[in-house]
Amino acid sequence: MRKIIFISGLAALLLSCKEHLIPMPAGGTASTDTTYMAPVEAPQQRNVLIEEFTGVSCPQCPEGHQFISGFETTYPGRIIAAGYYPFNIGQADPIQGMTIQDFRTTKATDLGSSFLGGVFFLPCATIDRTPFTGGSYLSDRNQWAGKVADRMQTATPVNMYVTSTYNDATHEATINVKAAFTQAVAKKIMLSVSIIENNIIDAQDFPTYKDPVYNHTHVMRDILTQTYGSPILDAVAKDAGRVYERTFKYTVNTAWKPENCKVIAFISNNENNDKEVAQTAETNLK
């Protein structure tokens, strides 16, 4: 019996020995990954990912924020949201003379224009990266509720876990992401990990006034993987019981408040015309 356990453990160890270095333009991020087989877990309930494109010069965008807050109340603990501020649409521009922080990022811009088909108005959102009626991945807020309700009932083939520890002295976060497959998955997949920040007090446009002390939530600060997601397990069978883990070392921007930041991790399909999110997890950065 001891020999069998030793051989199995050795095989799992050999499967897991590969490392990756992911270059990041700000601060620097290194990551390592591993994969092995384990007992099959009971499936989790699905968490629903809402990726919202929004802007501080957009008078209608606070209503979009309220929609997401309403979903969080209706489905406690099962809504995970990220707010993207793109460069290529005027309603995301800073408010002249009022804005303190510019939330726009090139990664948010690329996601909207190159990956999700284009951002033509704000607010709009993709929900679990599944198409709405008509085939578009992005829709206005009037279609969000139905899509969220539908996704809540959709089974997930993988359990997701994410943990984070933060070193105040070095401003470095150690983030571990774990995906445990509860059923076989034949499609190519990818992993996405990002950092969002809540409770940022800054200016926001409304239909009849501008609020200089609006509480901005879910602001996407950075994406630690490749912008659209990093391909994983391409050469490994994703059978039930397959576990994949990746650990990131990430230097956090000192302008952010780590106590207000969260880490979002999700697995999504990496096939032509199939970007569906399988499962999402979230944790506090600090």
C-alpha cells in the first residue's frame, strides 16, 4: 500500500512541475502554477460575474450601479462585479475641474473594443460573458436582470477558490487561485484574475447635477493575467477531480487602499465565439 501511495504522489508531483512568469507593466507580477488529481468535490452554486462598462461623465451610469447593488441584495454573496472605465468613449472621461482620480485603463478599453465587440454607449455590461438576444455580449441595463436570473440557475463544472495575503511593508500581495473540476470539460479554457477597489470618493455626473463625493465601487484597477485571460491546461485532460492552482506575487500600487480592494478570479471558455464564464470567486486583497 505504501508503494502505491508513493508512486501516485510522485506522478502527481511530476504533473505539477511548471512555472510561468507573467510580465506586468506596473509593479511586476510573478506567478507559478501546478495541477494534480484529487477526490471529486460537490459542485458549488454558481456565482454570477457582471463586467460593467461605466464612466464618471455618464449621467445614466449611477443607475447602472444601482442595478448591480440591487442584484447583490437579491442574490447575497453570489454577485461578483467589476467596473471598467474605457478610454475610447467620452462619457468615461474625467469631469473637468472635479475628478481627482482617472479610472480609465487600456485593459478595460481593450476588453470592450477588441474582445467583447465594442462599447458604443454607457452603461453596458456583459454577464458571465454570454451573449444576449441578438448575439451581443454587451447590453444596456434593461436586459441585465433576466440574464442574471438565468445564469443563477446554470450549473458550473468547476469550483473556484481564491485567497490573498498582503504585506504592508513591501506592498506585495500573495494571491492563490484554485480551480477544482467537478465534471469533465473538453473545451479550451482560460483564467482571469483582476483587482477591484471599492469606496473611492470622487466626482460623478448625474442627469441634473454633479456629485463631488460619490462612492465609486467595483473599480477595476488591474488585470494580473493576460487581459482577455491566460490559457491554462491546454495539454492536460480536464477530467472530474482535476485541480489547477496558480499563485501570484503582485506589487500593489501605493495609491490604492488595499483594505478596500478585492481579488476576482474566474475560469472562462477559450473557444471561437464561446467566452462563457464557468465560475467566479472573490476575496479581500488584504
